[in-house]
Amino acid sequence: MADPMKIRARLAGDVADLRVLMAHPMETGQRKDARSGQPIPPHFIQKFSIALNGTHVLEAQTGMAVSRNPVFGFKLAGIKAGDKFTITWTDNHGETRSDETVVA
């Protein structure tokens, strides 16, 4: 399983500034292994979603052109201290990761 995501949620009034670092190699399939010269197979996050207190608020699809260990940022209104964000991603190998944070 992949390393945990680093999630930061800062609250300003009722707007949360949510930043997520997803630890993932994000290989495009276009690079070659330095030792063997063989192409490195594609391995990238295909989709991710964000839930607020169990209710989906965002779903996104990504492609292989996203950098390694991508960072995504969002601003979400109507948030209060104690709300819980759950972020889940799935990659093209079927691997999945889910992490959560509580807004302080």
C-alpha cells in the first residue's frame, strides 16, 4: 500500500483551504529504466474523491501527465471546525488509498 497522504485543512471563517499531497510514483510509461533500457510501465492515479462528513463533495479524474507525488488544493465553503474530510484515490493498477483529517 502507498504511503499516507499529507492533508492540511485550514479554516478561515466558513471556508476551508484543503491541500493534499498524494505519495505516488505517477509513471507515464514513456521513461526507460536506466539499467535495462526497458520502458517503465505506466502507474498513475486515475481518479480521486473527497468526502465531507461522509458525503461526496468532489470527484476528479487525472491522467498520466500529472507529476510524481502530486499536490492538489481546494477551497470549500460551509465548513466548520470538527468536520471530517476523507480523500480516496485509485490508480491504474487497482491500488487504492484513503486518508482523512478533521478540520481544527
